[in-house]
Amino acid sequence: MPKISVIVPVYQVEAYIADTISSVLAQTYSDFELLLIDDGSPDKSIDICRQFTDSRIKIISQQNRGLAGARNTGIRHAQGEYLAFLDSDDLWTPEKLEKHLIHLENSPSVGVSFSRSAFINETGEFMNEYQMPRLKDITPFHLLQGNHVGNGSAPVVRRKVFEEIKFTANLHGTVEDFYFDEAFKRAEDIECWLRVAIQTNWQIEGIPEALTLYRVNSQGLSASLLQQFDSWKQVLEKTRAYAPDLIAQWENLSQAYQLRYLARTSVRLRMDALAVKLIHQALKTHWFIIFEEPRFTISTLVAAYLLWLLPKNLYNQIEIYAIEKMRRLRRQPIFSDKPGLIQ
């Protein structure tokens, strides 16, 4: 039986899937199985997957169920004690699995281990930006505030955690166990981690290294920013059903944080008008975030207005200078326990 099951949903990623698989096969820890979940992909992605002959690879095909549905299928088939998730356009550094295994086996109260992430663009080039979430003492409020696990390619999870939060339903013609809620087309990971934080005693804790390379697909993000916010509000409503006091306490503040995050993403995607609109909406929803986290809030506000008002060439020059300065500042803090500048 493999120690770790790596679950990779596969759908329309023929440009990326070979590199993703290669990053798993290059891991320094080798006792794993790699489950490639063919979610009814209509392109050549699965043909590319079949070109790999490593005996640890298993391809499981199903009709399209979406990202949450593919992950659920992977969990049902997984044999490992630990389950690692990797989206099919992202990459891992070679030490990813080894370092998470050490973390989990040395920390028996931790159920979800995650890493920080470095951003790469569509062609795999580093963008000199990082996801730097909080690493310890993560509460349900922190998860409402933002996805502190980072992204779908960051976590490695004990199988026992999923056994505690699973639910049964008949969504596809037969009664099955579900772990991620397939009613969510986005934000399904946040909803899952909230259930872990609220309904179990397992801790969610991070490693202060960028072991995940998260690919920023500008086209996909720009088309879905507002849909992301709608999905987050759906998560809020589901959570309200079983934790009403928690939602009543933190709803406005967490909504402001979400809007600020989307404003920062809009700046990155050069969506100037939307960035200004979202940061205004964040401040209107809960203006106190400017005092709670002045550095993040003010920098987002300033960046949105500079993008909106300045000529593109001038803004690009300012951004290059700012990124280089931040990169020098982050070289050491990336290994600290403190949250960084990019969340």
C-alpha cells in the first residue's frame, strides 16, 4: 500500500499535464500512487497521460463532474494514508511530498498540511510573487477571511480527516460518500476546510516554504472574478446553516477581506476599473480593514488607482520597481512563520 495518494483531476489541460505529471514523478519521496482522474476531458490530455509508463500511475475515467467531483472520485479510489492534491496545470518542487510527510508525522494533531506557493505564468515563468498565508493557529475566521490553505495544489491531508467530514448522497444515480461538496463549482476547497475547522479537532497548519508552483491563467481568472465572489457567498450561506453564530460575528469583515483579495487579483490582471470598484466595495462593507491590515489595504487601494489613472508604460515601470523591491524583502521572510505580502 502506498503511503501517499496523489490526486490530479484532468480536464482540458493538454498544454500543461505532461509537466504536472513530471513534477510528481520527480519527487524525492517515492512511495506514492498517482491517480489521474479523467473528468471526461474532450482534448488530448488523457492521450498525453497514457504516454507515461510509470507503474505508480493509475488513470480513472468518468463522465464530467467538475473539479470537486474529480477530487471525490480520487479520494474514493485512494489507498494512501495521506492524500495530496495537485491541479493539472500546477507544479510541485521535488521536495514537496517529503517535507509534508515529515510535517504530518511529527505533528499528530495536524490534519491538513499545506505549503506556501510561488506564482508562475501560462508559460511556466516565475512571476516573483508568492502566496504567503498564515501558517499556524488557523481559525474558521481566518478561512472566511481568505483561503489560507492557498490553492488546490498546496495541501496534503490525512485520510482520517476526510472520514470525519464525509457525507452521503445520491447525486449520480447511486449512493456515494462525498468529501468536497459538488454543489460548488468554485470555492469548494474553502467550504471543505471550513468543515474541517468547525466540525473536527484537526489543526490546519502550513510549511514556510514555497513548495507549490501555482499557475496564473489570466483568461480564466478575469472571466470568473465576480463568480468567485458569488461562490464564496454560497459557502457563507451553507456554513450559516450549521454555524450561525460564527457567520453572524464575522460576515461583514470576512466579506471585506474577500473583496480586497479580488481587488488585488484585478490589479494583477490589469483590470483597472474593476480593481477600483472592488476595493471601494471592500471599504464600504467594513472600513475597519484599513486599520486591521493597513499595509495590504492601502497598497491595494494605491495600486488600483495608479493602474486606473497612469499611462500603461509608466505603471509598468513602477510595478517592476515595486516587485524587485518586494522580492529582495521576501528572500528571507519566505521561510518565516509570518504572513507575507501576497495572500
